[in-house]
Amino acid sequence: MSSSRGILLRICVHPEKKKFGFLRRDDWSGEWHIHLVSKPHHNEANEELERETARLFQCDTRIVKGEKSHHKVLEIFLSEEEVQRKIRQALAPTTKQNKSP
């Protein structure tokens, strides 16, 4: 069995928001901005981040850098193409449009 590394995703977390979600990617830093419900710099925030990203990507994820910072590096055990596809899906608008008859 070979051990392979995952994709490293640089993120900046924004704590104490109404719900978890990807917000946008910063073109300058390359970081993805993510909303968290938990308070900053607490184990709950890191647990929420790992739990919710694992649910979103449907694979194992782990924080490899920045456990006590707003700026973190997350390892995601998927191909780069799959990671990008799932992020695009998470960013897609989910508003329902009412169609008139």
C-alpha cells in the first residue's frame, strides 16, 4: 500500500458566522476564505473545519499548518481536479428563482 499526499489548500477562516461555507478565493494570496460558526482559535473551530470540509469533499482532510491561526493549510486527499470541482459546486448560487406561468 502506497501512501500518497493530498492537495494542500491555503485558507483563511472567518469565525462566528451563521453557517459554514466557502466564500471566495483571494487572487493575491491564493487563500480560500471560509466562514466558520465556531469561535476563533478554539479546538471547536479546527474540528468544525475538518468535519465540514470532509463532508464537502467526501474524503479525509486534516489541518497541517496554522492550528492556532486564522491562516491555515488544509490537506485534502483528492485529486486537484476533484477539489476544484467540489469548490466550484460549493460556490454555485443556490437561490431558487420563481417562474411565472
